[in-house]
Amino acid sequence: MKFNNQERIKEFLSKIEKDDKKGNNINSFLQLNTNALLEAKEDDSNRRGKAPGKLAGLAVAVKANINVQGFFASCASKTLENYKSGYDATVIKKIKEQGGIIIGITNCDEFACGSSGETSAFGATKNPKALERIPGGSSSGSAAAVAAGFCDVALGSDTGGSIRNPASHCGVVGFKPTYGFVSRYGLIDLSMSLEQIGCFGSSIKDVRLLFDVIKGKDERDSTSFDIKEKEEKSSKLNNLRIGIPNLGADKEIWDLIRKRIKEVSERKKWKFQDTEVNYLDLGIQTYYPINYVEFFSATRKFDGRKYGKKIEDSCGEEVLRRILGGKEIAKAEFSGRYYHKALKAKALIKQEFENAFRKFDCLIIPTVPKLPHKFGTKLTTEEMYNYDSLTVLANLAEVPAISVPAGTINEIPVGLQIICPRFQDNKLLDIAEEFEK
């Protein structure tokens, strides 16, 4: 990293001006930090004779549902269009303490409701690697910003694949840590029991660097863990055993994933085999009742009195669908029938993952079961939700998962998803690094 970081930030801002709103009009940013150059200058001055922070001068993009003091936390919705954050989320505080420069706030699916990046109230984000196709969602802007070279790293949130899905489509690395390893304080979440803040980067090294800064227990988040107590102590990769669950995805995608598994396993002398893991085919049916009910509950504060506009009067179609669906499921006569049964199914899936990890060190599957569709393609709600059929599983099991580029099909990026047991985030990153080589 250069000592004078002003030039780095200046180059990023120039590239964003040229390609994000003009030129290719990627539309990955909703708001830029007008003080970014000044902050880089101050950081350079303050570090004279001092050791730099871990993120000194690095440009960090932030998804629009994470609070950054003085910036709009709109969640890409007209509901919160004019809501300006009065505080920093814990992850933002940690980034600033280590010298990271918040370069701007990124676009996303409205209130993180979506798998394509198309539901934002401020226009869809384009995929820098395939401009005519969706970038994936819901953290579309963060993935696109990294893929386009507008920043060094980015923050996203992942409820059922919202980091890994766009990472796969945009050809970057997207990491969802173990649930509780990163504080959720300051996140305007979609589903509190499933969602986790995570990282985007161009490499495992970048993602690891950002993760090391933002992880850790936070007194303001009761779901957070003490990393040192829970973290896997050793991440030796000798004699690694890889399980390959038989899950639905397009044949050409599976062929590419299997090819990469074979290549790396032969080089590292790892063992791999197909395996059956029960109940994984119920992922989508389990995920959405929980998602709907928890989202409905979370949005009751958006009644137009304190935060922006009343959400039902100002939101888009997908957000309204989830609010109304959650309201219906949450009714007394339905709650036991759907929400609580979904929680029981979640527990079964979690147990099946634990059983699988007694036989395997990690599981590897495609990140997304099909290639991203072209803008303008009409999909049913079921078809759109199925984009997340392979990623919701890690959220339901509360385990860490990562998407790394596996290659391309017809010049369109495809991601390979690695899943490890709870708390083995460092081991996961080590394994992913071998697939990156």
C-alpha cells in the first residue's frame, strides 16, 4: 500500500465519476463521500512517524442498510430516502479506527429484499462483468463496486445469500462469516435471526483483512461472540475431506465446479466424494416463512412518525409482498402452522450440517444454480427466489460460507461456494485461498 493515499482515493473517485453514473452507468453507488480526499490527507498527516492502521487509506464501500454517521441509510428505498444516520455501526467504527476511508454508500435491493439488484427504488445496478445481465442481490452495489475497481473492499449483509449471490455473478470474493462473529449493531436488517454483515474483495487476502478488523464481540449486540473463545485454533489443511452434496443446479455450472474441485484436490492431495445431506431441498421453503415474519416485525417501526415515510405507502412490490406475507403468517391462527414449523425445519437443517461435518471438513457446491438473467427478463416469484436455493442453507445452519470465482461460462462469472462448520472461519478462508490460486 502506498504511504500517500490521497492519490489512491482520487483515482477511485475519478473512476466512479467516469463509469458509475456516466459511461457504463453501473449505478453501484447511491452516495459518495465528498470528504474522502480530505480524510485521506488527514490520515496521511496523522500517520507521519506512526504505524499505519490495518486499513490505512483503503477505500471501503458500504451497503445502504448499514449506518454511517452523516450519510443516508436509505436501504435503497423511498421510505428512508431522506434518513441520515446519526451514528456509526460498530463495523464502521472499527474500520475508521484502522484508517479505512468510507468512499460511499452502495445500491442494493430495497430493504435487502431481492436476489437480482433490480428492486432498488433508485434504479438497478449493472453487472460490470456482463453489463446486460443482473449483478445479483441484495448487496448488488457492493459487489459491483469491487468488480468495477471503484474501491478496495466493501461491506454487505447476507440473509440468505445476499453477499455470495452477487459475488458469484460479478466474479469477486464474497464472505458470510459465522452468525455472531461480526456485530450487527447499526445494521437495518431484513431478518434478525439469519442476517450477518460480511465482506467483498478482489481476493481472499482483501476479505481476510477486512474481516479481521470488523469481527469480534460487541456489548451492543447480544448475538455476537468472543472470537478468541469460539474460533478454530488450527486451520491445517492436510488430508482435507470435501463433501459434495447432490443439489440442483444447471449441468454446465456443476461441470465447472466439479472440475475445480478435482484440480485443487489433486494438487493438494485432498479427498472428495459425493454425499447426501437430508432436508437441504427444504431450504427455500424453510427460509422464506422466517424471513417474511421477521421482516414484517422489523418494519413496524417505519410507520411514518419517526423514520421517513410509512413503509406500506412508499415501498416497492417485493417489499410489500414480504410485509403482507409476514403479516398473514404472523396471525395467531397461522403462526404455529408456518413460522414455528419453519423454525423446527431450520433446526433439522442445522443438525444435518453438523452430522455432515463429522465426515467432511467442508462442503462445496455452486453458489447460484443458474447464470444471471438479462435485464428485462420476466421471472416468476418462485424462479427469482430459487436464485438463493443454494445459499440460504448456510444462513439456516448459522455456518460460515464463501463464494470464490470458479471461472466463466460464455464469459459470465460463476462462483464456487465453500461451507465450513461454525467458528471455522479462518479454515474456510484458508481453503478458499487454495481455490483462488
